[in-house]
Amino acid sequence: MITAAIVKELRDKTSAPMMDCKKVLTETNGDLEASIKLLRERGIMKSAKMSDRAANEGVITARVNAGATSGILLEVNCETDFVSKNESFQAFVGSLADTLAASSAADLEAALVLPNGDHNIEDTIKAKVGEVGENLQFRKYVRFDAASGGVIASYIHLGGKVGVLLEVGTTKPETAGSENFKELVKDLTLHIAACAPKGLSREDIPQSVVDNELEIFRARLEAEGKPANIIENILKGQIGKFFAESCFLEQGFVKDSDIKVSALLEAKGKELGDTLTVTRFVRFGLGE
């Protein structure tokens, strides 16, 4: 039996019309993930983005040390926008960020057990629940320590709704102090926040994700009645477009879509007499 609750859940996650949600759930015997895929294949789903409404609120914040050689990005969730905008809650998250930035905690597991006063971070958050009156969750945390010549940068967008942590590699010590370089790094963090790349390059996109996209493209083309030999040719172009939209280095730069990010890095490197490389990045979207 397809309940109203699961129809609503599918609609919340896809923004698809209610009747279409009910139809695909019936066809998939209530399988939520299969229904999402079916909506995408039929071009009904308005957005591939999936979010958990119960975890949509909170704050993302970052800290980068004075030498730009180390940085952290974290997300702490709450239930309502009212709490997320509360100065006390924001100060609490900021205090956690300061404690973590001063530590060597490399991942979420280490962050949760980090001493914080008389408690550890995890117990501190549990204690805060009673004060706030909402469930709080320390959901995501990452730390970057730069390699030799590397520079760490961060960007927080929309008052803590989106956060970016980035490492850019250089080969000359003086590059990091250049205003031209600093402007580039800032632009790259803005680009990541706005364009939400799925990976640095094609090698970073899991094959399972690529295969899933191919299945969806193929199903659409078959539904349109395209011949098999034509489908294969079209698929090559479709997956190439998918990579161009998903891979950071292949994306059109957010401030000038006519130039790819890889070409921008090369051009800026020549201006600075250096070789610039984006080593890694992470992007947090609140509740994602």
C-alpha cells in the first residue's frame, strides 16, 4: 500500500507533482530510490538534489590559520531556522570551531571525542540540546593541512548555508603573498560554492555514478524511439556534457563561462610565473 506519508516524502525530495510521485511509487512497489530514478528517467523530477528536511537547518562555518596552511570546515544542525539564526547558537558553533581549529582532529570521529572543558565535543553538544530545546547534530567535519607550497582557503555563503574549503598548490613561496593569487583563490571558492562540482576531475566521479547517469540517458532516448546505433553516439555527447558540468576543472568559470577552470589556472599561473594546481576541495551544503 502506497501511503500518503511516502508520497509526501518523495515529493519533498524531488519537487515532482503529487500524482506523478504516487504513480511511480505504485510502479516500484514503494521503493523510494527506484522511484527517484524513474522520475529522472522520465524527465519529471525538477531537481536531482535530495535533502532531509529534518536536518536542513543549522550553521556551516570554517577556520583557516594565519599562515593559510591549515583549515577546517564543519556543520552543526538544528531543527529550525529560528535556532540557526540565534546568536547564542551561532556563538556555540563558533566556539566549537575555535576548539577544533586549535586541535589536530583530522576527521569527524576524532572531532567528536576531542576534549572540550569538562566534556568532549559530542557530550557538549548533547548538553546543549536541553538548553536549545531542539535536537542538535554535529554532522560534518573536515580538516585540510596543506602540503609544501600549498595554501588553504575557505568561504562561507548565505550566512552559513554553504561552506567551501580549498587547497591550491604553488611552486614559488612568493606566490601566496600576491594579491593576484589571493583574488584567484577567492574566486575559486566562490565558484565551488555556486557551481557545486561533484569532483575535481573525471577520476573523482565514481563509476557507479557515471553508470547511473548513462542508464538514465539511455532510458530517455529509448523512450523517444531512437535507434540503438544513434543512441550510442548521443550517449557519448551526453556523458561528456555530464563531466563538463560535474568536474571542477572542466566547468566553465562562474565569472566567465567561456573559460574552463583548468584554463583559468594555467593562465593565472603564467601571469604569476608559477604552476598552480587545485589539490582538493570540499563543499558543504546545509542538510545535504
